[in-house]
Amino acid sequence: MQTEAFVLTQTGAAKTAFQRQEVSISAPKSAEVLIEVEAFGLNYADVMARLGLYREAPPMPCVLGYELVGKIIEVGANVSPQLLGKRVLAFTRFGAYAKHAITRADAIHEIPANITAAQALPFATQGVTAYYMTDILAPIQPHDNVLVHAAAGGVGSFLIQLARLRGATVIASTGSDQKLPYIQSLGAQHVINYKKGNYQDQIKALLGDQKLNVSYNPIGAKSAKTDLTLLGPGGRLFLFGGSELANRKGLLGKLKFLWEMGFLLPIGLMMQSKNILGVNMLKLADAQPLLIQNSMSALIELYEQQKLQLPEITTYQAAAFFEAHDALGAGLTKGKLVIEWD
């Protein structure tokens, strides 16, 4: 069948990189479902793909997007027909930037009619990434000192709240004073502006004789090495992105990015009792789709119990897709960006 989509055709600014056009979509395979899309979300990994910096992205031309809300209109041979007509939140392996998309039947979560698409979408990629790190991979312990980089972003908004639910002290980092009230509203006890002095010194001043127990780092480059020095024994450094790479031009810039990350021997980590944990939700979704489904379910339950508030949500109509994508890439946004089809 034919459907409309935003197709990535080249790298660069959103208005030149994407084309809104008709594309062909196949029937769902045996364990898949076809969804009529109501709205989809944007994530920073999409920006990296647009800039040609995300190696997991499919070859161009391609349709990006990890998450959507919509109605199931067709199911594969091994999928229960009872799912037909269900309104779901779905994690996709690309393809969500379209009016129709296919995903695995075990990567969806049914949502009630009283939850809007904009309210549901944060619980997919961003919420699941945060929940996997705080509650599954290496759960936060009470009284942990936790650093959250990019604290006003979608993942950061969840990390602050989930860390606080587990009894942690949260130090949130941002580059904009305008974002401070929002970050504080999420429960962070300390907020620092890394553009107003070395963030390493600011954290040491806050902690005194203590050390960080956890750092959530989606930036990479020299910040990863810095965070590792701030960790005490038993400390965990989570690396789940490389946004600093977007500021590096050409091959030399990329090589410098890697050099600044540093080179570590496993025995050195063992001797210091420190841990580096890499997180790529696309790989996890491929290998453990039920982990994604269960995490979405747990997050929505926390929200319904009023233990979790939604991040700030900005909704754009499809006509403003290019504007939204560029704003995300420029770091001008907070929380979750949602695109609704016209």
C-alpha cells in the first residue's frame, strides 16, 4: 500500500534533508502489526541520523522514527486478530515518521482513550531508556549521588524523577538558566549550569568529601572521562548517546571525539571498582522486545498512580515537522516533541 511519510533523502538541515512524500509499505509479516499512525515522537538519535552521524540508521532514502501512537488495522498470521482496532503506543525499528507503520506485536502497549497521543509518546523511547537504566540494568540505591546530564531533555526528565523515586540525591546539569525552573519542578535537589564554570568543580563543591555514585551521560567525548573521575568505588557511568559528536566536523573532529573519550583497560576498572555501562535501546529492542513492552507498561502504571509526571510536551502539526526537528537539533527544546498528522 501507499502512505505518506517524511523521508530522509540527504544529510543537513531538516528542510533540505527530509521530503514529505508517498512511500510504499508492505503487509505485516507473521509476528507484526500494521498501524494507522495518529502521532509520532522525535528523539535526538533522529537528529544524529539526519546529520549522518548515527551508524544504526538505514541507508537513505529512509523513514526514521522509533515511536508512535495509532490504531492497529492489520495483523500478521501469528498475531491475535483481537488486536485489530486497538489503540497502542508502539516502539518501532524506524518507520514511525509515516501515516502507516509496521512493528512487532510484542513491542506495543495498549493505551486507553483518555490518554492522548502526546501524553503516551514520552513513555516509549525516552521513558524506556531511563527506566531501563535506573530500575533494570543497574538499579539506583537509596542515597546514591546521581548526575543527570541534559536534564531538561526527554530522557533526563524521566531520569530525575525515577532517581528521586528510588531515594537518590540528584544533581542535574543544563546549559540554560531558562530551563532551571523546569528541572527543579521535576525534583532535582541541585541544578548546575555547565556554561557557568567547570561542571566538575561545581559538582565537587556540592559533594564535598563524597563522590558520585551514578552518572547518566548522553554526551560523550571528554565528559565521559571527567565523569569517571567523579565516581567513587562502585560508581556506574552510563553512556547512552554521543550528542557532542554533532559539534565535530569532518574525520578529524570524529577522531578527536573518540580520543577525548579515553582508552581504558578492564583491569583498571576492576581495580577501582568502577563500571561503564553502554546502552543502545535499538539493540535491546531487537534482542529483547518484551523488555521494551514491560518497561512501557511499568512507566504508564507509575503515571496512573501519580508517582510520575509527564515531561514538558510540545506538540507540532505535521506542517511544522521541519521546524521541530531543527529546534531539537539546536538544543532549544525541553521534554518531549510530538508530531501530529494533519
